[in-house]
Amino acid sequence: MEVGQKLPEVLGRDQDGKEVKLSDFKGKKLVLYVYPKDSTPGCTSEACDLRDNYHSFLEKGYAVIGASIQDEKSHKKFIEKYDLPFPIIADTEKKLVEELGVYGEKKMYGKVTMGTFRTTFITDENGVITRIIGPKEIKVKEHSSQILDNFQD
């Protein structure tokens, strides 16, 4: 996916098994952050930073959604443990991450594995991507400010 393209209509199922669609957020701008794995240090820091600044997103008219390839049970546990106020899509079939282009070969500690590239997609009220923050840019402990500092009011 690239800036100027629209996110897919069906995003997936959230931690409660509820289907999440782009049209559910019609009229709202969206922050869709995709991350590798629940309850890992970097992903927890990122989620908690977004949680701590959640009201700033709402004030600016943005909804926040997380997405990763773990299942609903894992997401539910992650949300409850860290009191996350936003839904997380359980993309166990890797449909969304592949459609977004954020799943592929990763090199970690010299070993090549398949995994999710931490990426954030920001859209306008129509679901059209206005900005993408890629894996090399994201600072997990200050990701909210990376996003909020670039919002157009």
C-alpha cells in the first residue's frame, strides 16, 4: 500500500471476534498501527505509548486500531494486561499484513525469518492513506509524538 491508496474495506476480526471494517470509521481519520507480536518489549512500549496519548488522538478526530498476526485470545490478554483502549485486529491468516505489504523476510540476529514489519498507516476521513511511518522510522517509546506532531488540524 502507498500514500493515496485506500485501506481495504475488511480489516479483519478484533480481539472479540467482531469484524472490523473501514466503513466503521467513516468520517473519522484512522491510525492503523501494525506490529510484530503481543507482549514483547518493543510492542508493549509502543502500545502503552499509544494508550497514554489516546485522548490526544480522539481530540484530533482519529480512531486508533492495532493489528498483528496473533490470535484473538493473545490480543484480549494483551489489551487487558495493559488496559489498552483500542481494538486489535487478529490477522492470523496474514491477509491484512500481506495486503498492506508489511509481511516478509526479516533478518534478526543474523537469522532470516518471516515476520511483520512494524508500520503505521494514517488515513483521512475516507480511509485514504495520507502518511505511512515505516519500520526504520518508528521509535516505540515515542511513537505517539511521531504521529501527533505531523497531524494537520
